[in-house]
Amino acid sequence: MTQKLVVIGAGMASGRVLEHLFDAEADFDVTLFNAEERGNYNRIMLSPVLSGEKTYEDIVTHDADWYDANGVTCHFGDHVTAIDRAAKTVTSQDGTVAYDKLLIATGSAPFIIPVQGKDLPGVITYRDLDDTNAMIEASEKGGKAVVIGGGLLGLEAAAGLAERGMDVTVLHLMGHLMERQLDEAAGFLLRGDLEKRGITVKCRASTVAILGEDKVEAVLLEGDEVLEADLVVMAVGIRPETRLATDAALSVARGVEVNTQLQTSDPDIFAVGECVELDGQLFGLVAPLYDQAKVLANTLMGTPDVFTPKELSTKLKVTGCDLFSAGDFEEAEGREDIVFRDPARGVYRRLVLEDDVVVGAVMYGDTADGNWFFGLIRDKTDISDMRDTLIFGPAYQGGAPSDPLSAVAALPRDAEICGCNGVCKGQIEDAIAAGATDLAAIKATTKASASCGTCTGLVEQVLAVTLGDDFVIPTDASICGCTDMTHEDVRRMIKSQELKSMPAVWQECGWKTSCGCHICRPALNFYLLADWPLEYQDDPQSRFINERKHANIQKDGTFSVVPRMWGGITTPDELRAIADAADKFAVPTVKVTGGQRIDLLGVKGEDLPAIWDDLNKAGMVSGHAYSKGLRTVKTCVGSDHCRFGTQDSTGLGIKLEKILWGSWTPHKLKLGVSGCPRNCAEATCKDIGIVCVDSGYQISIGGAAGMDVRETELLCQVATEDEVIDVIKAVTQSYRENGKYLDRIYKWMAKVGLDWIQEQVADLENRAALAARFDLSQSVYRKDPWAEHVAEASPYQALADLTLEAAE
Amino acid sequence: MNALPDEWLDIASLDAVPQRGARLVKTAHGCVAVFRTGDNKVFALDNACPHKKGPLADGIVHGSEVTCPLHNWVISLETGAVQGADEGQVETYPARVEDGRILLDVAFLKRRDAA
């Protein structure tokens, strides 16, 4: 007997079910509802329609003739409004139809972020042909488009709109694009490729509202940034469309729950496609949907069959960028990574291993070996025999290992190697060709590495790349086990290759781990913020706890709090506030420091924001007693009170501290200003010391009074306070730009030489340029971190308090 | 509350813990550190380094390890084992993420009670 099959939704999954049924000549009388005014088409191909490579006619799967020939009663553009399970009927806008078997294939609905302005004309989603046509129409007027969502759909929309001539910005909430398919490094490469195509990408961008009167005009982001927009595309994600199933009281979790026969909680109702959930899993890619369609067709025809979710691989092409991801590439217990980066070709590969089996793979740039790796994942192949060469793919099994010098080999000839003397890689190569075959000869002929010397490692690598086995690089310590490069190499790469994020450094410098370690991350964070103060976003998670929590950790896990006392000067009000805070927070120890201020020791981590708030209210700010940055400017009382004082050393000390505070340096930076050569402020064992004399100010640098004890050496003598300030800004900036992380000034001076530093500040033009770069950086960093953290105090508090639960 | 074995307790939103960071959960028997790695896995460990009881939640998280802020011992978040030449073990507790929420197995509270 012919059964009445009613299908809700004419998408790719239900379309495939019908094909199987008709191919097998199954005895069904089919009625097909679709909310869209058309039948089944290939949604995967909407991107080429948007970009103009294809038309709707090209992507139609089932046309009117096909439905006609198979006797399908079509209700297109007709919304189903209810399912009556007792009467076994379906009601739509046009009427009621009875069923023997019902198939729910409602697919998924775009997720709309609930912000003001989401319903304005000009705000569209990207899900079906109508959306695509709306975008094409909008793009004909040109102008600016903002795409919210940096997943696959959003990026395809962005690429299509850019192709049609719009000025496109992609906003993405997470730290990198396509975070579900790609890890951070691959996300960085993808972003670079999109930016080359003229698309602006903003990550960690949270949309607050969509602005406009009668149509969309702009998008407002958190942080009050406003982006003009003539068109806003929301592509933040999809969710299973389950409303009909929920109303019919079927079992629904995130999707319509089905068993492995695709049967819902009602034995006569089935579901297929993106709207279903099986064992907590949702399905979005076409391969499992087609598997479901086959199993469901068999189930309907009474042939036993079971749907088993398979390991999935995704090979994607977003505007010509090759991506591949398969399996599970997240880190987990017992898993190991093999990472391969070839900066020359923009290639990144990461394999995740567990018990000698590949369980996940991410590839970017060259995905030709994707299927081979996918085969290893699917077949759970034991790779222990080929582990050493596995990452290079099938062609390299037993082949040559990679070249550790590839990062330098990849640099173009015009890449600047020596910043001091402006020497490019090509000039060094030419010098080598002309017979300079060691470092000394290169220095003599090109001047590369002949000044500050921080590029020595890179010059040696150029020699090694050019000369091959004829040149052996003197071994210099790399930063840590994550890289073969030295601090100096990495700094040169950050500057010359304009690397402005941590993933950029990891990729372009061939990092061997996925995200660095506790040794390299703090160094990279400093180098990036020192070289790109405006572009780079400081990463608290890459800082040692003292700089992350703006307090010094003590051996028992408590912290010490040191408010700033400008130039060592305080007031009775400040002292009272400090005393009150010490009482209120039961501070066990109050100590006077060597830097002329007061240390409150033994404060609990969770009390930090509250004690800071009290000190802030009394006008005090963080003393940065914990930072690799400006600590104190110690002063004597100078000409104000002292009968020997020659200048206002206290006043100059306060001025310097107010200019320098908040700045980050390779290691801590302590200053002293003494009012006369009796040197009561002990300025000549500070990193930078000023000794006032009758005729002006002697500025000396490179003192130390710790594990090493050293006297400063004279940098220069100047006549006015303004000159002191400019020289100190300049020398501090030069130290920031050239010093190795965790080298105090005296160690830096030992490497580059006092003469070189003197030249830097003696050249007035260069002095002014260094001071200007220091001021630019201070426009970002001269601020009180305590006040900021008081405003956002939750990270200092416990995530949850379960002490009560345990007590019961 | 009625704590059954294998009952998962919703602690907080995943977003409440920064990537490559940690936050504390207070219990009657000391603090448990909840870590979030760069690829959004969560792990729960006692917040005390086996060396000198350093607060691991204040360490630097890299890969699936954390470095203790006091003396740079490196501890595996997956197993709680001290890495490298040092030796020691930190207690770990079941933790997982579901729908953007961090879940802890409440059984761990009972085990800590017995401890």
C-alpha cells in the first residue's frame, strides 16, 4: 500500500533521501514543504553565486521537471505551522495534509546577536539564496560592508562582497579566525592572506549595537569604536531549527533527538540533516548528512541500517586560502604535538598524536597531503616507525630533514638585517659573493653588525645559508627550547618583518611548540610591545604573575603592595592613608624600601583591588615595584634644604619619575638624582644616575648594586633639566629597542659599548627621534594599572566558593 | 546539596577564565585551580606546587603545562606530574567544558573531604 510521506524542508539532506527512495522505486506518495520559494539547490555553492562566478540556475539540484517526474506534491513558499501527532497531520498556511510517515528536515537557522539595531534594513544573515541576492543587490551600490563573524560563512561572505567591490571589515569575537577549525597559528596565516586581499580583520571585536535611523549606518563596538557600514552581514553561527519539533513535544535537546535510524521520539516521525542531534552531536558538513540520508531512506523502506558518525575532515577554500583540518586537534591528556612551519612558503602543519596514532591535523598553505594524514587518522595507523619524518608527508618518508635556516633563507633581498647601518640581506649576499666569507669580513665590507651587534646572529645565518657547509655558525644560546633563534635574531625579525603578534612571531620564526613557554613568552611580549606600542596588545597571560597582578608574590603566595612616592617625597595625608590601609587589611609587615618608599607585605591576592582602591582614593598610584620597568627615582633633598646642594635634585627626580613611570624595559630600571658630588642618593650605582654640579648635570649609566656591584660610567654632561630629560628618554628608549630581555643596562652596555650609546644621544636628531618614540609608547603605557584593575576586579576573586557545599 | 558520584557541577562560564590562565575555586579544604589552555581545554588541580606550595594558578600556562611562579617547576595539567628533572605529583580532578560552561565533578569535593 502506498504510504503518504510528508517532508518539511527541501534542503540537501532531504533531497538526497528522496533521490534514494525514487531510485529504489519505493512506494511513497511524497508531499514536500519548503519555506523558501524554491526546491533543492546546492547551498555549498552560494559563495560562488555571491562572488559572481555562478548563477542560481547553475546550482539547482532538483528542478520542477524532477519533482514532476517523481510525482512530488510541492508546497514551496508555504510555512508549516504545526504538527498534530495524534491526528497524524501537518498544517501549513495553505491547509492540512495527512501523513503516514513524517520527515523533519528544517535545517538550521542563523543566530542573530541580540543587539539594538539588529532589525534595521541593511542587516542581513547569510543562509539561503534570498540572503545571497540581498547581498548582491546591496553591493551594487558599493560602500562599506561589515561582516560580523569570522567563521567559514562570514569569511566567504566577506570574500564575495570584496570581490564585488565593497570595502569589507570582518569582526570576530574570538582571538583568531575560524577558531573551531584552525588553531592560532593557522588563523594568523589566514588573516594575513585575507588582509592581502584588502579585507580588514578585527579580532576580539565585540558588537555592542548596530546604529542607524531608517537603515543601517554604522556598527558600534565595545570600546566605543564606530565603523561606518552600508551593509551588515551577521554570520555568527547557526543553530538547529527545532521549533516545529518542540511544539509537537518531540524530544529536543540542542537539535531534534534521533536514534541511529534517524527516528525521533515518535516512531512515525524522522529527522535528517542539520536539525538533528545524535548522542549529543550536531552535524553541519555535507558528508555526514548524505550518510544520514542513505540510512534514513533504508529505514523508511524497511531495510535495516545504522548511521555511525565518522571521523571528519574539512578541506576548505576561503578566497583561495588552502586550509585543512581533521580529527581532534585540541591538546588533551597524553597528547603530543608535532609542528612544522615553513615561513618561506607560508606553510603550517600541526599533527596531534596520542599513543603513536595521529588523532588530529591542522594544515595551512599546502594541503596536498591532507588526505594522506586524514587516512592515518581514520585508519588509526601506528606511526611510531615514521614518526621522525611524519610531518613532512608521504613524499618524505625516509627523506631529508627540514632546514632550520629556512626562516632566514626566506627573507627577500631587500629585508633589512642591520638596523643601525641600514644593510639589507642582498648587500650581505653580494659581499659574500665578492669574497667576504666570515663575520669580520662582512663587518668590514658592509658595516652589518658593526654597530650595536644585535644582528650578528642573523648575519651569521645569512652566511650559513649562502655558503652552506663552508660556514659553521658559532653556537649562541637560543631563547629557549621552543626556537633555535637567539633573542637578537627574533628582535630583528620582529622589526624587519613587521611581526606584530605572538602567533606571527611563532610562525615566521619557526617556533617548535604551539604556544611558547614561560621563558620565551614574557620576552616576546616585551619585544612586541616595545617595538609596536600602538599595534600590539599587551598579553597579561604571557607575563610573570607580579606583572599580571601588579604586586610582588611572596613565598607564601601573598603579595606586597608598594604605592609610588614621587622622588621619595610623601605627605602626612599619604602616610595616614597607608597606615589606615595597613590596619584595615591586617597587613603583617610594613617596611621602608631601599627605593625611598613603603612596602606593605603579606596582602592576600583577593584583597589587592580593595587596598589599591583605598590608596587610589588618597591620590596614590602603583609604584611598579614588581615590574621590568621604571621602579624608582631616588633623590636627595638638593638645593631646597641642603647647604651643599647645587641644583633642585628632588624636583628633577620627581619630574623624571612622572615622565618615565609605567614604561616597560628589558629589566628593572632604577634611577638616582644626587644634588652634589657627595652623592647622597647613591646615583652612581643606579641603572641611570644624575649627579648635579654647579655647571649642570652629569648623566651616567650602567651601575648595579645587586649580585654585581658596579659604578656607572659617564654618558654625557648637559647644562639644563630639559636636556637631562631628553637624554634620559633617549637612552631608555634605545635600551628598550635594543636590549635583550632580562639584561640590565650594564649588561646591554657591555654588549653594544658605551661609545655606541653615546653616539645615539650625541646626535641631536637621533636623540629627538628616540625621545619621540619613547613619548609615543608612553601615550599608551603611562597609566595606573591599579585603577584599571580596581574597575575590573573579578580576576582577583575566586571563580566559585564551594566551601558551603562541602560542609553539608 | 545531595552530591552523587559523577554529578557535574556548573562552576562558571568558560569566558570567566582567560585563555592560558587560571582562576581559583574555594573548597573547605583549600583552593583548587581551574586552568584554561590556549585551545580551550580546562583542567582542575590542587593550587599548590609539590615543591614549596607555590600557587599554581598564578603561573604561566603554556601548551598543557603550567610553570609555578615561585621556582619555575613545570607541572603537567593533564596528569599533575612534575616535568623535567624535578619530581612530584599534584592532585588532579575531573573537569570539562560543555556549552561554554566549566563543569567540575562534585565527587572531588567528597574526596577532598576524606583527604
